[in-house]
Amino acid sequence: MSAPQFYALFVGIDTYLPPVPPLDGCVNDMRAMRDYIKRSVAPENLHIEVLENEQATRMNVVQKFEEHLTQATEN
């Protein structure tokens, strides 16, 4: 029996278009959670995707759900 696989999508956004003011710490928080998961799961079982700031468009988030997270099964 193979080890369970762990799939994750981490999204952190600090920068927004005006008039929305920038946030401070969202990307750092996301990176901290990502790093915690990386320390907690064996690398060969870990499948992580990361979107930060401008990369985190609606289209990219939907694409990562469809292409990355749908690979996850019950294990």
C-alpha cells in the first residue's frame, strides 16, 4: 500500500488594485503555512502549488483547482 499523497494550493495576496489598500502579512502567513506543511509531510508525498499576489487571478486559482487539486483521491 502506498503512502497517502498530500495536495495543497496556497494563495497569498497582499497587493490589490486601487482603491483597495495593500495588506501586510497575507503572503508571509501563506508561506509560513506552506513551510509548516513541508516540514510535516514527506517530500515524495507532497504536491504543492503556490499563487502569490498578481499570480492569484481568478483564472489561475480555478485552473489550479481543476488541474492540481483534482488529482487528490481518498488517500
